[in-house]
Amino acid sequence: MWSLKLIELLPGLPEELGLECLARLPYSAHPVASQVCGPWRTLLESQQFYHHRKKNGHTHKVACLVQALPHKPVVSESDGPKSNDSHSYGIAVFDPVSCSWQRVDPVPKYPNGLPLFCQLASCEGKLVAMGGWDPVSYDPVTDVFVYDFTNSQWRKGNDMPSKRSFFAIGSYSGRVYVAGGHDENKNALKSAWSGARRVSGVVIGDEFWVVSGYGTESQGVFEGGAEALEFGSGRWRRVDGAWEVGQCPRQCVGVGRDGKLTSWSELDSAVRVGTCGVTVGGGPW
């Protein structure tokens, strides 16, 4: 049942037909369509409308990639423009239906690029960015930002309970889960049975897996185990031998067809972990 009152969305058409017409609009057209009138905006930006589109097969997945941006001076509110040797990062979106690329506007609080080492997760048709370091001061932050593809805008979410970076992240059933990482003093944070930093997260079925990492007392020595949170019971379990000892899991944890963890960097001899440049659609991305 619809909690929203459906008025005449399209003149001359019954409410149900008007709804089905708008449900077939591609997400890229939503920012413009939401400016037509107030009822359209209310409908297009509602979660109920998103679930209606998803249920009827009118949504599709896009790929969001974090990429290094062209180098430019960093602007500090206190000191003004200054040189910065580190890279700044933004988000590019690839739409497999239209085969097009689009850059996401920067977070208003960080116009020069995402917080360094922040983590991203998709949730209910939105993109969530949280944690990391301030790209100017390098101070850890608790910031949470949510990008809505309907209106192509960022909004501020509730802050994380504590400053955290290099943590595992995953989403399930409308919620975002984080675990591990380290605080502003570079101490490993405990989220399950043991504290670990520089971990990687992946959702497998109805479980959130926190892979590898290392403790405060064993800097840089990546362990071979993982810990899995069962969403239904809320219980953690230890999985030994799930990952190769000594191998950093960041950005390369995948799940094979057999359900076992695998490293993307080992699937093909031409694939390597690191920064690379490619030309797509006539421009560098």
C-alpha cells in the first residue's frame, strides 16, 4: 500500500498510469524531473518509490569507482591555497546501460576531494562515505555523507561514534556495517573478538566478513584469518585460513563462484594492485 497520496501526476492519465510512466524514467533523469513540480519531487525522492521501481525491475546497478583527480592546490579555510604533494580523490560512476561515465560532485565540506582513506558502501540506492582523514589537516574524522542518485546531491549523515580509518565496511538490508580499523592514535579498534587494523570487508550471503588485518602489537603483519558476523543472530565466528598470511587485503578481496575468498590481484597475470590510467570514451578516467 502506498503511504504517499498519488495525485494526478500526468494530466489526462489515471494515477496508476502516471506512476508507471515516472517509474520508467532512468535515474539520470530524476534530478531534472524532480524540478517539474512539488508532487514529482516528493515522489521521486521517496524510498517507497525506489522500492516500487526496484520491485518492478526499473532499477539497475552502476559501478562507482574512486579515482585520483587532477592535481591542484588544496584550499584551507585558515591558510588559503597551498601546495599538496598527495593525490586527491573523487568518485566516477559507470552506467552499463548507457555505457557512459559521470563524475559525482564533491562533498560540499571537502571540495578538494574525499577524506583520505574513507570507506564507501552502497545502500538502498544511495552511496555512503564515512570516516577517513581530513585531506588538508590529515586529522581523522567521524564524518558520514550520503549521496542520493535521485537528486545528485550529498547530505550530511549522523557522525560515526568514534574516529576511524582503514576499517572494513559492508551493507545489508538497509544498514551499513563497519568493523576494525584504527583510531586517531593508530590503535587497532576492537569490533569482534579481536582488534585489527587495515582490514577489508565483504558481504557474503547473510554474513559480513572482516578479512585479515593486524593488531597494534604486530604492525604490518597481516594475519590469515577472518571473522564473520551473522546478521540474523548477531554472532561473530572465527574462520582460520581464510586469507593468505602476510598479504594485504585492501581493495582486492573477492568471492569466487565456490563462495571462497579470493584476491583480485591473482586472478590474471595482467592485473595488479595499484594506480593505473585508462582511456574510456575519449577521456581519461
